[in-house]
Amino acid sequence: MAPDVQESPFVKQLASSDRPTREKALESLRTYLSSNRQFTDIELLKLWKGLFFCLWHTPTPIPSQTLCTSLSTLLLALPAPPFAPFLRAFWITIISNYTSIPSLRLDKYLLLMRHYVRASFQYLKSSKWDRGMMEGWRNVMEGRSEGKERDGIERGEAGDELGPLSPGNMKVPDGVRYHVLDVWVDELVGVVGEDEGVGNEIGGMLMEPVARLQREGKGKIVKQRAREVLEDERVEEWMVAEKDKDVKSGSGEEEWAGFGD
């Protein structure tokens, strides 16, 4: 795929109404992404720009839903090295274009966001909750730059990137934060299921992006929405130990203590 990756024929073919054409294009893209080559941030941003508008021009609900599902499988097909960069490029593209999405097209992008929240949890589960993978995922979700300069990556005033749960980057629309918070527990619980490998420590790490948003978020409504997610009874057992520690330390119950960086 050349420099103008968003103009690649198989990116355009993903929006085709012909199922064999879509499946062939999807398989070509999976093969490309699963190769051993190293992708630059700019390449991945160009790719996601093409995929974003591929969905934009998919006119009817059923093909749009199918395309959202197909695009989420791209993440699951990745080897470990490009996982976080590919996910980062996805969220930066969504965040950068969110306010320009007209209301009649918004539902399919909200669905795509839900699919990517779920696919991220699925990928982490398939890695057996590898700590390095989870740290990379957390950096993406919270917009942490890791002290690195990345070409084409826009930053906020505090130096953080465009992560969907970035607490301090005012360039992230609250609409993105609200939707991610709305689907977080549903998708996490759906993926984790009865996985015995998820104890309080790993469960807490999976909830830490929400906990940090509740602690450091700039808006009262955002902080309240994050608190409601943390208090969901389905994940309460992951949070109770840390909450008790916070209360015993005398810091009160207004904010979660969170988990160590």
C-alpha cells in the first residue's frame, strides 16, 4: 500500500454492496496489517482516514453494521507490535472527526466505537492479560504520550494525546467520552465472562482509565458519569478493595484512589 493508503482500491471496496468483494478486500487488508513490516503513525492515520470515510459513504443500516463488525476484526488480526499504534490511530481519527459527523450518520460511528471497545478487551484477553499489552492499551485510552514524539499526532495543552478517556485534553469531545463510558462495563463483562484469570488486580487495571477520568476529569458531568461506571455492581468487586483503602487513608469517598501507574 502506497503513501496515499486511504485511496487504495481495497479500502474503497470494503463499502461495496457485493459481499464477495467486501470479503476479499477485508482479507487483503488483514494480510497487509498482519505482515511483519513496521507501520508509521502517519501510515496508520491515513489508513483510518480512508476507513472512516468508507463507513461514511456506506448508505444503509445493514451494510453499515456489517462494515463496523468487519473493521473491528482488523484489530483482532494484528500481531502484538502494531496493536497500540493501530488502536491509537483509530481513536484519533474518531475524535478528530467526531464533531463533523451529521446526526443521520452518527449511529454507525457510535456502533463502530462500541465494537472497538469490545475488540480491545478481546485482544487483551487473548494475550492472557499481558501487562505490557495492557499498559499500551491504557496509554491509548487515557491519551498518555509516554514521553514520545509522534508524527501527525495532535496533543492537548498538557501534552496529552487524543485518547477517548483522556481526562485533561479539551480537544476530546465529551460525546466520545460519554459513549465510551456508556458501553464500557457491558462490553468488558461480555468479554471477561467467567475468565478465572481476571482477579481484582487485573480487573482494577481494566477499570483504571475510567477511575483516572473520575479523579482528574475537567467537567462535573464527565466525572459523575465515570463514577457511575465505577459503581456498577458488575465490576464493584474489582473496585471495593481500592475504595476501602481510600476511605481508610482518610481521603474520603469523593474520588477513587485508582491504581498505581
